[in-house]
Amino acid sequence: MANSSQKKIAHENSKTLLSLRKGFIWVNAFYIFYRIIYHWSSFGFKLAAGYTITAGLTVLLYTQINAMSQPRYNTRGELVDAGQDLSQEGLVQYAFDIIYVTWFVHVLSAFWSKAWWFYLAIPAYAGYKAWHLAIKPMLGRSGLGSGLGGLGGNASGASGSGAASGASADGAKSKRREKMEKRAEKGPIMKYR
């Protein structure tokens, strides 16, 4: 038997999926009627291909989100699992972002054919996140991002101020390390009533 939080998650997921369906219907109906039917003379192969591919992408993402958020019930009809919470951070939120960017591009491209360039925001953001989460930390650990300090500059006659600043940086790390070790020695904090 699921508790009230599972029921709340299932209810919120169903509301979110309903709003996604409504948004998909409204955006695509607007694009089809305004851009394809009303402005048929300016609708060409490139726009048709772009619209078909991006609309297919939103359908694919919606089916994935729908599959992840489906609640499971037992034989008596009671909620066992509410599915994944769609309001959590992570890949589901990126799928929502791609869907919203696609809708924005569809609505804007109904008026302006060059609006498809806004779709480049998706790989640009992916590159930004990859840089900050994966590439930059790896460069920092390997010593490439730390300049010449890792090449033994102190042994070959470093200036006094450079040696002092290096010692203060090491001192700050050691103080932090000491604090963390003291906390670890104390063990977990237990609260009693």
C-alpha cells in the first residue's frame, strides 16, 4: 500500500502529463494551421523536414517521460509505486527543456523561418554542462589547469612570495583536512529526545 506521498506524486505526474499533451496539441495545431495551411506558398521541404524531425523528437521524449512516470497497482487496485517523480532534477528535466525549446521554435518559426537557429541552444547548453561537469574537473586534476606549479618550479629558484603563497595554500588545505578528520573521529551525530 502506497503512502500519501506516493499518491501525491502519481497525481502530480498525471497533471504534468496532461499539460504536456495539451501543449503538444495546441502548439502543433497552431503550426499546422498557420504555417502550413495559411502560408503554404512559403512552406518548403526544409521546413517540412525540420518540423517533422522535431515533432517526432517531442513525441519520443513524451513517450519516454510517460513510461517512466506510469504508476503500478497491485491486484486489488491499490497504488504500489507512483513511478518516477517528474519534478526531480536530472535527465527528465532536460527532456522537458528540449520539449519546451521545440515548442518555442515551432511557434516562432510559424512567423519567421530563421527561428530554427534557436535550436542550437540545446547543443550549446549540453556543451556548457559537459565542460563544467566533466572536462574542466578532469583538466584540474591532471595538472593541466594549474599552470607551471606542478613542474617543479620551486626547486629551480622560485621567488619568496611564490613559496609563501604556496605554503599558505597548503596550510589552508591541511586545516580543512584536520577538521574533516576530527569530525570523522567523533562519529555520526545522534540526537535524543
